[in-house]
Amino acid sequence: MTGPKASFRRIVWPLAVAETLLWAGFYYLFPALLPAWERDFAWSKAEIAGALTLALLISAILAPIAGRQIDHGRGRPLFIAAALLGAGWLVLLSQVTQLWQFYAVWAGLGVAMAGCLYEPCFAILTRTMGSQARQAITLVTLVAGFAGTVAFPTSAGLEAAFGWRVTAQVFAGVIIAVALPLLIYALSRPLPDDPAPPEPEAANTGETVRALRTLTFWFLGLAFAMMALNHGAILAHMLPLLAERGVTGEAAVLAASMIGPMQVAGRLGVLAVQKYVSPATIAATALIAMALASAVLLGAHAVPGLLVLFVLFQGAGNGVMSITRPVIVADLLGRRKYGVVAGMLAMPFLGLFALAPGLAGVIWIWGGYDTVLMITLAAGIVGAVALLLAVRFRPNAASGG
């Protein structure tokens, strides 16, 4: 059977489940286990958070390279190898005893992230699904929105029963036993009716340079970076941040686990309104929602019920941004050389996402989590303004086309 339904069953659904497990193991495991590492090692919060910063910086640096490999038709082996590499690093994570070992492992995980998380997945779907790419990306992000819901309670239960080292090994085993076969099934065979054949090695430079010369590219980069700063700072410090505001351990785990369902709820909301509202307007609204999440959490000491609004705004806002980012890039900058252009735009996004955990740790030492929340609030507002400016200066509008 060929056609859109067959492609979704054979490519998109397996990728969606695999992405859920990859995000749970390679990213969400870090904030879920951060309190355990603080307890077991004589390392500061900033020192621990710096390892995630290193991982995400490496992922940001390698993002354009991964995008270029996908443009040249080498996305399948890249994706599968990165997932296998990441599982191996999780096994090594369970053995660390020194801070330098901890950093080395997360550096390796940063390499794996560059090859198998959202950016390369979206690039592959954009190339292989043609007019169905938007629906495919929507489905993947809807399912993978539950990655945090998988990671936080599972990690909490496993860590309490067996310790964090066994927890890391279990996540590695799940990736090898479940995610890797799904990736092989989805990506190892020829893809039907591939609308974007591999492009010549030398064809990327001119298109990339043209994109870099537009104000739209730079405003998009700023908007995505502000989104990353907001969500990266809050997510990496979610459990200690909530603990500082008097939220009990069980309630904090529940709140962190509900970010994922709220991401899915936000994405479903996009499906309901996308015919009537432009992707850029939807995304700007999502950034304002993320700013409001920081604002309401500032008052969570006095009004505990605001925790519910925080989870709603933060989860839905991030979920909407995740689903609209690739659509906005394609709409404003075109689909030609999407992999490398999206990879270039991923650098400021992943760069700030990388710096956010460590930066938040340093700011916490200086001014506490209230100051962190003030910065994430401002980041959401700046991001929304930058996104609207990106639309204002889009290349066809600037040229009168």
C-alpha cells in the first residue's frame, strides 16, 4: 500500500514514538535526576547544570552539519547512529563518579542530540513527506509532547526504588530495545515518492547566504533564542524551582509531568485555529503565554493555585512554539535547502537552550529564582516582538513580491 496513509503508518507514527523515548532519555532525564545528583555528589547546582549546557552547545554547533547531511540524502544512517550512540552514553552515565566524567558523558549526548532530536526529525519529514509535512510534524510533536510525562514520574519511581544509576540504564535499554527498532523500520527502507531528492554538495552555499542576508532570518533567530532561554531555564530547574516556592516533592513531579500534556493541548489548539490565524501570530501568542507563565509563578508563594496556570501557560506555549517553528521557517524563508537553513536557525535556539540551565544556576546564586523568572518573563516578550518583526521584513514583502 502506498500513499499518504501508508507513509504515515510506516514513517511518521514510528518516528513519533521513537522521538518520545529519545527526548525522555536524552533530555528530560537531566532535570528529572538533577535533585538526585545534588544529593549524591558534592557538586553545586551550577556545576551540574553546566553539563547540560555543554551538551546543548555541542548539539547547536553540530546542527547545521546534521542538516546538511540530511539535505544530501544521508539522514537515515545519521539518525540511527545518533540514537545508538546516545544510548551508549546513557550506560556510561550510570558509571560516573567524577565531575569531569559527568561532563564528558553529556558532551557525548550532545553529539547524539544533534543527530536524532526534533531538528533532524523535522528536516527529514520536510524532505520526505512533501505536502503532508506539516501534518507529519504535528503528529510527531503531539506524541512526543508526552516525553516529559514519561520521564519525570518514571525517573522518580525508578530512582526511589533502585537509584539514579539503574534509572539511566533502564532508559538506555528502552532506547535500544524500542526506539532504535522503530527508527530502523521507519528510515532504513526507500521512502515512497520522495519529493526532494538529494541535492548536490555545492548547492547549499548560495541559498544559505541569501537567507543570512535577510532581516527575517535574524529576527527569527532572536525569537527562537528567546523561546529557548525561557523554556530551557525553567525546565532544567523545574523541581528545585518549585521546591523553593514551597511546592512538595510529589506535587512538583506532578506539575513537571503535566507540562507534556499541556504541550499536546496547545498543539491540538493550533489544529483548531490554524485555518483562521497565521502561524506567526499563533507563535507570538505562544511566546506571550510563556512570559505569563513566569509572571504567575512569581506569585505562586502567595497563591498556590497559580501553579496550575503556570503549567498551562508554560506547557501550551512551548508546545505551540515547537509545532510552529518549522512551519514558520518554511513559510518565511522557503523550502529550498530547508535542512541547512533550519540548521543555521537552530544554532541560536540550541545555543540559548544550552546556556539557559547554567545561566539560570548562576543567576540563582546571585538573585534566587525570582530573578530567573523575571528574565524568562522578559525573554518571552522580546521573542514575541522579534517574531512579528520577522514577518514584517520577510523577503517577499521586502521585495514587493
